[in-house]
Amino acid sequence: MKRYVWWIVLVVVLLLVLTPFVYVEYNKYAYAERVKTYLVEEAHYKPEQIKSVTGVWSKKLPSFLAEVVFADEPEVTYIYFAHNDVMQYGYVLTDEGKKRGWEEKDLKHDHRKQE
């Protein structure tokens, strides 16, 4: 009987420890997929135009974001929010983009102006 209780306690502790990690990884994946689907189906980008879509867990609100890099603009990472609706709400220039003198008016995929 003691072994049985020990195994139950071990399983419960493992579940309690692993659940937050699984939750974060699943949500990062889900947000990336939601944004990727939005870009292809609603924003009409071709998959080859998108270099990468990465789900990110933020320590600030919103908790989950997606970072998008387009193939023709690798110096810029666009930030998308995807809780209810998908929307772009920012961008980050890489150091290379800053060195090249990129400014907001130069951005090709900044859809915040249109919303």
C-alpha cells in the first residue's frame, strides 16, 4: 500500500511541475500557428514571403505574442497579438536595420497604419 501511495504522490508532483511548461509551450505554438494562418489566409501573404513566425511568452501583458520576420525585410521583427483577433501592434528593428538607417516610413509590412 505504501508503494501505491508513493507512486500517486510522485505522479501528482510531476504533473504539478510539468503543467506550466506544457501550457507555455503549447500557447507559444498555438499563437504562432494562429498568426501564420492569418497572414496566409486573411492578409494574403504567400508562405514563401514569410521567413519565420515564432510564438513568444512575454513577461509583460499580453502574455503570449508572435514575432514575424518577412523574407524581404529580415531586419525587422513584427509583433502580433493573437488572443481574439490577430493584429499587428509593433515592430523591432535589428541592429543591422538600425545601422542601415531604417525608419518607420520604410517598413513594407507595417499594417498598423491601415487599421
